[in-house]
Amino acid sequence: MQSSLKPQAAACSGHSAGVRVSKQAGPVKEPLRSEVIHLHDQPVIQVTIGSERKTSAACGRGGVGGQQSQAAGVVQTVVLDTASDVPWVQCHPSASATDITSSSYYDPARSATYTALACNSAACAELGRLYRGACVNNHCQYRVPIPSSPALSSSSGTYVSDLLALAADPANGALSFKFGCSHAEAKQGEEGSLDNATAGVMALGGGPESLVSQTAATYGSAFSYCIPATESRQTGYARVPTFYRVRLLAIAVDGQQLNVTPSVFAAGSVLDSRTAITRLPLTAYQTLREAFRSRMAMYREAPPQGNLDTCYDFTGAFLVMVPRIALLFDGNAVVALDRQGILFHDCLAFTSNSDDRMPGILGNVQQQTMEVLYNVGGGSVGFRRGAC
């Protein structure tokens, strides 16, 4: 099933799923797979960054005449984010580096291929007003807001270049890659923020700084990801190239289309791999909530959980019958959600925007169990159910 994709990339997530990207091999693009896990409701991937300097033992460590060679860099766990443009990792030394529980840090001083980008470089100019920070010692500085967390947070530091290997085996090939070397991260919020198990963000948006844009010549411009179900028991944006927009036209519950005028969905929706819960226009959410509650009236209600206001206590329930929910997109694409995409911690897995003017967000909970293919060049997105 396909829906039109308003300008713009992709990846992969789950409890052991994989990223598939089209790797250039002459005229044929062969898939490159990379394992991804679902960590704290966010898809994460491990990448190898940099190349460590090694000195031959025969000449002694750092001895005169000692020969240096390049070995694989350090493995970093980063969050996949289809709604951001600038990739970044926490660098050592950093005010936040001591919070990382991964086995090693990315230390620019140890990488033989590290380069701090100059303030007058084309790459620095490409950051533009949105992401470019001050100039420090002729080193380009970046600043990235993280709007998906409740309290606005950010990452800032030096914009750099180093080698990046996407596959588990760095011998598969490393690419020259531009990213933010973060020296400071503002206090993180809850949903959508980092925790001490992740080292940064792998941005997959449509801007020129993203992984997708930087590697398009090598891997092509088509990516897909697959988000399996969790192990739970039941379970406004500016119009910039960063976001992948689809046209949600209607919502159906148990096969019956909700009575919501098409104009309610006029602002469109953004596909986001990092945000967990789908956000609907206010009118659409209220109508969905009413229909869902009427079909769940036989179950005991429970207190709200955060911004999830339709929750249930299934204690003692022998069988829980959850209404079927389907999302209808343009291009005649009907996406029937998996049960895991309907209930999240025993709550209706949707919330609302403050009004109908803001674009909706299709979060990763609703994308569970289906493969999502981003055909950036063709301007479309496809959904394949039961693929995880």
C-alpha cells in the first residue's frame, strides 16, 4: 500500500529487526542490512565512528620510527530519528559523557580521520540559520533543538567529519560523514529524549545534513524500517524538507469510517520514528476517543497516564476485545493497525494536538509490525503489514 510522501528518507527499528538501505553496486543497488533494537520506546542502531590510531609493537608505543595504521573506530548507540536533519553524538570529553553507559566514548583526539570543519567551509554554510552556531577558533559550531521532548532541549558543539560504518562489520566499508560532536546537551525531557544508554541521534530527515542526504550517492534514496510489537502485555511543524509528510484522509473503527470532515486533516501528518504516540488533530482525536470508549464500555476505566487519557484496568478480564482501527491515506492506502498499535500500557495509543491547524504525527507505536518504505526519489511511502 502506498501513499504520497511530501518531500523527503528512512531506517529500521524493533526488538531485533533491521535497517535496509539500497547500496550502490554498479548499476544494481543491493540491500545493506543493519540490526536495530527498540530501546525505551525508541528505535536505536549501533554504528562505528572514527578510526583509532595504532602503533606497531616492534617500534614501541609512540617510539621513533613507529608505524601507525588505522583500525576500526568506536561503536556508538544512536537513536534513529526521521524528524531531524543533523546527526550528532556526545564527544569525550563532554559534560554529559560520564552519563553514557556504553563501553566506550567517541574521542576525537583518538581518531586518525577526525576533522573539525572550518567556519568558512561549504558544510558549515549548509547548516544555515536553523542549525549553525557561533564560530570558535575557526571551527564551525552547530546547535540542534530537540522538539519531540516536552521541555525543549538541545545539543550543541563542533561540526566535524569522520568515518562512519553502518553495518555491524566495519570492513563492509566506511564513509566520510559530517555530524555534530556534542559538548553540551540541555536537560532532557521524557518522551523523545535521550537517556544514558544512547550516545546521540542518527538524523534521517530530508535536509542536506542528514544521513540519507549524505549517503544518497552510495546507498540511493530508498530506505525502509520495520518496528515489531513490544513485549507489553496488551499492549506544529514548519514546512521544511526535514519532515516526511503523508496525507491522512480518514480513520475507521471496526470498519466504520468516523464522521470527521476532510478539512480536519488538511495540515497533513508527519511520519516520525522517534516519537512513540500518534498525535491527531483535536477534532479527529475526540471523535476517535468517543467511538473507542463506546466499544470498550464493558471494561473498567483506569486513571490517565500522562497524555494518554483513555485507559483501562483489565485485571480479571479473561479476554480483551480491542476495536479494530484503520488509517486511510491518499493513494487508496488503508493501514490496519496491529493490536499493539492500538493499546499502549492499557491505554488508547493516541493523543491530540491543541487544535486542528497543526500537522499530526504518526508515531512508532502505530508503525509496529509493519515495514515502512520511504521512496524519497519517487515521493511516496509504502506500508506492508506483518513484516516484522
